[in-house]
Amino acid sequence: MSNETTRPDPDDGTFDSKKNSIDTKLPFWFKYFRLLSFAILAVLGFLFFRNLLTIESKITDAAAINIANNYLQTIESFRTLYASKVVETVKNQGVEVTHDYHQKKGAIPLPATFSRELAMHISKKTNYGIEFRLYSMYPFPWRIKDYKPLDNFERDAFTAIKENKKKPFYLIEDQNGKRVLRYAKADIMLAACVSCHNRHPQTPKSDWKVGDLRGILEVSFPLTGFENEEVEALHVTQYILIFFFFCLAGGFLAMSYVIENYVKSK
């Protein structure tokens, strides 16, 4: 009787049958565990990074809206202070306050005129593409020649602000491939403005009351390259999260490979 152990011939299909039996026992999802893991990680990664970009865009937009509001509040505060502290004082001393003050010696500009010139000066100095507009349904005669028709945004702003004078109206739109914020708020008649507007010889409306909607204040500027400390901090967080995500993905795929091969070796 021979004690020799017969070894299976690699060519007789024994190994293939063993492999096939293992594959048969493995569930479908486990046979393709690594492939499914990679697909799941790819989908999760896509959703993760897309949400990061969405959050970054929302933070940028919110910061831009806040800056636009602060800009208009600054212009408003300046005009109110100028009208009450400067205009009222010099008028009592016989100084003329007019829109064409450049042509009259000793005259000073109207509050609205000075506000426009201040906004233009800020726009040139900052070089951010900031544009300021003050428009009304009742422009003074000397403004009519430079008064361009209202566009869709300006008409929508008038409609919305008439319904709620305390709520600003804004829109982020595409202009020549750039995202541009347009932000508008109500220009309300104050006590210092009413008497001047009602008594002016060329006024288009002489029954203004305190609280009436005089017009719309609008500021616009491109968001291209617009960033702040919050967005920069988010960029750092984003890079850290990307690093940990790839570490996690690599570790997960390596672990799936080890588990799959361990089960198949049994």
C-alpha cells in the first residue's frame, strides 16, 4: 500500500473548481465589493465637494450683500448729515444750494448731487467696479436729459420696494460672463428734504410728505475675485477636508481589498 499523497494536477481543473465554488458562495455585492466601494466613495465625494462650493458661493454672496447694504447706508447717512448740518446752515446765511454749483461762485451742491459725486469718487478710488445710481419717478428737469429708461431690475425694484419700503431688493445676474450684484433700497423723504423739494421752483412734485418714497438707491459691483476672511478660512478648511477624504478613501479601499482576499482564501 503506497503512502504517497496524490497532489492535484493544476491542469485538471481542481483549482478552477475551488475558485468557482468560492465565487459561488460569495454574495454578488461582495464579489464586487471594491468596485461598489469606489463607486459609493466617488458619489459621496462629488456631493461633498459640490456642497462645499455651494456653501462658499453663499458665503460670498451674503458678504457682498452686507457690503452693498453698508455702502448705501453710508451714502444715506452722509447725505442726511449734509442736508441737516450743512445745507440748512448755509441757506440761512444766503449761500445758494444748487445742482449747477460749479457754474455759480460761492454755491454748494444739493445733497443728491453731492451724494452722486461722492459715490463716483469712491468708485474711482476703490477700482472695484462699483456703480451707484439714484433714480426716481419724479426727476428734476435738469436730470431728464441724462435720465435713461429703467431696465427690468430697476422696474422690479420699484414694484417690490413700493410694497415694502423697509425691505431692500437685490439680484445677482450675469453681465458679460461676470456675476454682478445689484442691490437697491428705498430713498425715503426726510424732514430736511421735504421743505426743499416742495419749495424748489423746478420741482416735479410739490406735495411730498415725510416717509414718502422719493426714489431708489442702487449699488452694483462684480463678484469676480470678491473674497473675504470667511471665504479664505473656508478655503483652508476645504483643503483639510479634501486631504482627510482621500486618506479615508484610500484606507477604506485598502481595507476592502484585505477583507475580500481574506474571505476568498478561506
